[in-house]
Amino acid sequence: METIGFEEQIKMMFRPRDQQSMRFAFDLWSYDDVTAHADDILARVREGTMPCDRPWPKEQVDTFQNWVAAGKPR
């Protein structure tokens, strides 16, 4: 299984619109911020409440979940 990296896969899943709308709380393009809030982000994408305009496809949720489970590699 290929390692999922923040810069190569995770950061790219957050659109500019997502990053701007969450800027008040944390930066979705920041490794440190996303790792600090990964459990909350994962819960929200699983529920389909993040991003606010449409849920992520299952494959995208799975990728984020696998990244968290792998220890959130940079």
C-alpha cells in the first residue's frame, strides 16, 4: 500500500473555497492545523457535513481516514 502524504494527497482534497471558509478556525492547507484537528475533520467528512456545500465521495473519505490511521504522514 502506498503511503498517503499530506502535501501530495490530503492538502489537495481541500479546495480553495474549503480553505477560506474554515480559515476562522484553522488552515486546511497547514499540516500542523490539519493534524491537530484531524479527528474532528474526519468525523465531519464521514457525516457529510464538511465541506458545507457537498459531501466528499467515499473514496476521498477513505483516503483521509487511511492517512489518519497511518499516523498522519507529512
